[in-house]
Amino acid sequence: MTYISDLRPSHVATVEGTVTELEPVREVEGRDGTLQKVRNGKLTDRTGEIALALWGSEVDLASVGDRIRIVEGWVSNRRGRPQISLGRTGKLEKLPSGPG
């Protein structure tokens, strides 16, 4: 398990936190020209926060206030700041409510 403050771009990580913000779902044009759903938000733990990106069928997996674990998520650099997404192999798990 990795704390949010320790996440670095270009690494795979497993992290737990609380979804503190979610923007409305929007559609963007993918590299192949097709439209893809995307939803941006923020994931927070006791050490900090990180941008969160959910793609395609992932956009409905979490709600504001949910405690989640991202297993083997991909940390990238978005506008000079770290962002985590599920990438190709990551999974999102909902956790019981509690301290985050």
C-alpha cells in the first residue's frame, strides 16, 4: 500500500483513500477517433490528495464520499501534477466507511 504523498508519475501503485470530488461525466475523443467517457475527481488520504481519472465503464464505479482502493493503478503526470487512473490492469474496490 502506498500513501498518496508518496505517489510518483510513471509508476504502478496500490492506494486507498476517499473520493472527495467528482466532476460530471464528459466525452472526449480518443486516439482512435472514437468518443470515450471520462470523469475526473480527487482522491484523498491523510497524507494528501491526487487527481483521479475514471474512463469508460469506470465512470460509475465511485461516488463522492466513497472509500476506495485502487489496486495497481497507473500514476501519470497531468498538467504538472500526479494523477491516478486504473490504466490497463488496475482495479477499483469499494471499502467500508471509516477513517481515510
